[in-house]
Amino acid sequence: MKFLILGSKEYPPGASKGFDEYSSGGMETYAHAFAQALANAGHEAVIITRLFPPQKQFEKGNGIEIHRVHWMNGFFLR
């Protein structure tokens, strides 16, 4: 079964260091652990998150598919 995970601002946790003033929190840690647990159980996890330099826009491996999208920084856009 395929599961979509939304709400994580970065993947893996800590990827935004130096680009975003707010560090990873509980959602990023949970999304990472949940995706790994799903993959270990034979499911496929799809994570949609923000793209930070020098990350790839798309990655797939070990049952986890990551789609990174462009975003604009700003107080009202968070």
C-alpha cells in the first residue's frame, strides 16, 4: 500500500540548516520515523516536502519516495 505524508517542512530532519531560521521539530522527526516504519513493513511512503540546496527534487529508495517542491520564504507564507 502507498501512503502520502504531508506536513514535514524538510526531509531528512535538519536539511534546512543554514537556509531556514527555524530548526526541525516533531513533525519532521515523526515523518522520518513513520516513513521508515512503513517501508520496513513492506509499504511505500511518499513524502512531499520543501526543496533546499543542494538536495535533489526527487529521490526514491528503500520504499521511500521523496518529492521536494520550491517554496518562498516569508512570514505570511509559512
